[in-house]
Amino acid sequence: MEQFYRKFYGDHHQRRMIIGINPGRFGAALSGVPFTDSARLAAPCGISYPGFKSYEVSSVFVYDVVAAFGGPEAFYRDVYIGSMCPRASPSKSPEVRKSTTTTTTASPSPRRFTDLWLRASANR
């Protein structure tokens, strides 16, 4: 986590902020970086993660947006992503883990999201 913040936020550049609700159990709960699972931490961010290899649906979507924006360096130079609840509280209960399923919902395409973001940024 420290490597990520030093690499992408280790400057005084002004950024826009996106705030999520809470850490995903296979994303920030493991990596310490909002909307970033260990797979995306390794590539495209270039930071090795020695722990459990994970996949988080929200991380896939966010990193599609990051790629459409021009990659991690370009995206994180202009955007800070955080969570309203920065601490994760994953359940150790087997019943909760077994009953929790990942669903996908229709959402705007990453390219559309990035186009809207850039248009809004130009008008500020």
C-alpha cells in the first residue's frame, strides 16, 4: 500500500477526488488501495503484492476507466480515489462468506465514464 501511495501520490499535484462507499473484500481489504485488487496492483500499476491473489469486479471496472484515461500514471496524477469507510471489516463467518455472491450490474462503459469525466473537468 505504501508503495502505491508513494508512486502515484508522492507529490503536491492538485487532484479531483472520487469517494467510494467501502472497501471490497477482495480489493482494498487485501491491497489497502481503494478499488484495486492484487491483480491490478501488479499490472498495470507495477507493484508486486506478496499476499493472496484476488479479483474484484469493481476493480476491473475502475481499471478499465484508468486505461481509457491513459493509464495509471495519467489517471492518478489527476484523480484521488478513497473510501468513505477506509477500514474493511471482512467477516470470518463461513456462513456469510458462503452466502455472499458477486453480481454484475449494467453500468456505463469505461470509455463513456471517462468522456463524461473529461467533459466535466473541462467545464470547471
